Amino acid sequence: MTPIAPLIEAFLCETLARQRGVSRHTRDSYALSFQLLFVFAAERLKVKPSALTLEQIDAGLVSAFLEYLEDTRKNAAVTRNVRLAAIKSFFHFLEYRQPAALEQVRRVLAIPVQENGSTPGSVSSAGGVASRA
């Protein structure tokens, strides 16, 4: 079993901050996404967040987390997709750090974004043209 904590720390501190140079706001948004995911996973798996392992964060759990965001927390599709983008970015990072998890990575990366109901060129409620994200 591979502890998740050192991997997340390396991703947030080394990869995002130093190598990619993303803003503090982006790092904070990603960190919040993982905090929400880990609290959800810990409650679902009945373990402490610090005891979570990489193997436990699979496509089924990520999908259940995304449903929880929409159904329980009442997040819009755009917020759900922001959380999914953070998770997918982390799993891209894992492709190079955890070769034994490549099938797990592939399955998580295959989770689709949620459409927000707008179609290209449709008129938004504010009267402008809505764009597809």
C-alpha cells in the first residue's frame, strides 16, 4: 500500500509550485479539492485521512466523490469539473511517479467532465452567448 500524503505533498509543493509555477490561488484551489476528496474517502472507507493510500483512490471512489459534490453539496457542474481537473492533474503526475498504478491512473483519467447544460452558441440567462468549457 502506498501512502497518499507524500505524493500529494510532492505534487502540490514541487510540481505545481516549482516546476509548473502555478499561482498560489491555483494551488489553494487544488489543495481544497484534495481536502474535500480525502474527507469524503475517509468517511466512506472508515479510516483517517492520514491513513489513506493511493490504491484506495480509484475511479469508483472519484466518481462517487463527484456525485457527492453535485447531489449532497449541491455544487454546479463547473465546480465539479474544477475538482475533477485537480484530481486528473494529480493522476497525470502519478503516471511518472507510480508505474505500478498505470491502470488505476488510466481509469481515473477516463472520467468525463460534466456538461453544464449549455450548447455552443446558446443564449445564457444573462443574455450573452454561452460558451462551452
